[in-house]
Amino acid sequence: MVTKPARMYSRITGPAYTRKEFMGGVPYPKITTFVQGNQKKDFPIEMRLVAEEPCQIRHTALEAARVSVNRRMTEAAGLDYFYLKVVPYPHHVLREHKMATGAGADRISSGMRAAFGRPVGTAARVYPNDVIMIARTDEAHAKELKTALRKAAIKLPTPCKVVITKGKEIAGSLGI
């Protein structure tokens, strides 16, 4: 079966479905690394990617956003000159009723009006003003970091804003 579009799961409906010990066959999230870059250095500029609307972010979208920021910053600055942390963890289990499609599928799928579904993936529930990513860098790579976070926001199902939380005066003098 093909993975259904992410827009089917982006709205928050109903209670969270998170108790994995009671369900079998929950796939592991695609995102495995939540912290990257130089964790020891204290960088002067910190930026955060903040959600503006409530939504569910699938684990594949979180991974795509992480890879996007990591690739752009690694090429521009190198691993020693930035820090990246993905904050939400995809706890919520997404379910899907796998209906048969094709000729004769109507008699197979009829009578399954309130089907519960099987686990197909995980998602992180995010609400307005929740932090999705925290990134830090130095003055030389601040513009590139802001661009990388904006590109990552495109891959997420909610509108996001980039907020400078540390080093505003430095970023202001750089024209960011």
C-alpha cells in the first residue's frame, strides 16, 4: 500500500494515541538524530523555528526539515560552527484503515464504516508558539542559518516563523 498524503493527518482530531505498549507493529520514526553539530561551544546567536498554528507533524516531515538544515549548514559552515536540536518527538501513532482499491473493492470495503485502522506511522503534535527547532551559530554564518530554517519551514505542515532569541543586537547589526 502507498503512504497516504500528509494532509490527511495534519489536523489534530481526538485524543492522543500514544500507548505503544498496548499496540503491536508501530513503525519506528524515521528521525533518529535529534541533536547535531557542535554541542560544546557556546554560540553567540540562537534562532528558533516556532509553529504558528496547531497541527500534527509526521516523522517524515521532521526528518526532511532536519536534513535540510543540516545539509545547508554543513556545506556553508561545517559541523563545528553550528548546533541544531529538533525539539518535538513523534509520540502520536497514526492509524489507517487499509481499504482495497481496484475492481470489485466496493464489496470488500463496505461495512467498515468506523474502522479503527492499523498503525502506519508517528507524528508530533504541535500547538501555536511551540518550538520545533533550536539552532545556534556564530556571526559569520547567521544569515545562512536563518535561510536554512526558512527552507526547513517549507517542509512542515504549519506556517512557521524564525525567532532570534539570543544575540539580537549582533543579528541586527548584521542586517538579519
